[in-house]
Amino acid sequence: MFMRIDHIGIACKDIEAKIAFFSETFELTVVAREVNEEQGVKEAMLHIADGEGGGSYIQLLEPLSEDSPVGKFIAKRGEGVHHVAFGVPDVTQAMAKISEKGVRLLDERPRHGSMGSEIAFLHPKDVGGMLTELVQAPRL
Ligand code: CMX
Ligand code: CO
């Protein structure tokens, strides 16, 4: 079901400072920047490698408001790893299969993710405390 780690999402208070740190320290390149109102975030994708069906990235996330998922996370736990995203060939199919196993889906249907992807989240409490995202990269 999982083809690769698509990205690690990192919650931060100042995305510009974190972009500077990651790109200078680890020699990573920013390949996309977006504001995703639906998810309540300003985000940047830093490319690491290309894999089966898509790339792998670090995703930096700055909350648009305190009551957004990332805003609440930072208030409670501070900055740091917020979620892990796995690349799947078909997100709707993966959601159905995973839901059958009793894992709660946080999205009823796929939503719009970074760089034209289709995404869905799984409840962290059902995945050993890890907020998990499924990503279907856009078909080229
Ligand atoms: N990782 C692990 N656990 C988390 C978590 C995270 N990122 N966020 C919340 N939790 C835990 C909390 O610690 C809390 O646990 P306790 O009850 O033991 O304290 C529990 O989940 C409930 O947390 P909460 O603070 O009350 O927050 P909510 O239930 O309102 O929301 C969640 C939590 C995961 C349902 C919500 O953040 C969500 O729907 N996330 C999916 C969307 C998202 O995160 N979007 C931003 C990223 C966008 C992108 O990647 O493109
Ligand atoms: Co993500």
C-alpha cells in the first residue's frame, strides 16, 4: 500500500527562518510554497529525493491561526514533527482498506494537498500516536 515516505511535516512558528535553516544546513531546495486555507497552513516543500510514484520532501508548516490543527499542536507541544505522510497509488482505495481495519479517517473524502496531490489523514490515536497522512501524487 505504501510506496515511499512522501514527506515529514514539521510545525514551526516562523516558516521563513526554518526554510533558511533547512536549505542552508542540509542543502535542500524549496520546490513549492503554498497557503492552504482549508488546512489552515502556510507551507513549503523542500525536495529530498525522487521515488516510486513521486518525490520525498520535508514539509514546513506555519499555522494561519491559533485554532488551526498546527496552531493547536504548537500551543500544546511546541514546534517539531507534526505528521508523517506516505505515498500511496490510490488514496481513495487506501482510505477504504485502512478504514476496514478500524482506523479512524479524519477526512471523509480526499482533500487538496501540496503540489496538486490528493491527501487524507488518519487519527493519530489509532496509529500509535503518529498523525498519518496518505498522499496520492498528481498523475503526470
Ligand atoms: N500528532 C500526534 N498526536 C496528536 C497530533 C499530532 N499531530 N495532534 C493532536 N494529537 C493528539 C493530542 O495530543 C491529543 O491527545 P491527548 O488527548 O492524549 O492529549 C489528541 O490528539 C486530540 O488533540 P487535540 O489537541 O484536542 O486536537 P483535535 O482533536 O482538535 O485535532 C487532529 C487533532 C489530529 C484530529 C487534527 O489536528 C486534524 O484533523 N489533523 C489533520 C489535518 C492537519 O493536521 N492539517 C495540517 C497539515 C496539512 C498538510 O499536511 O498539508
Ligand atoms: Co503533510
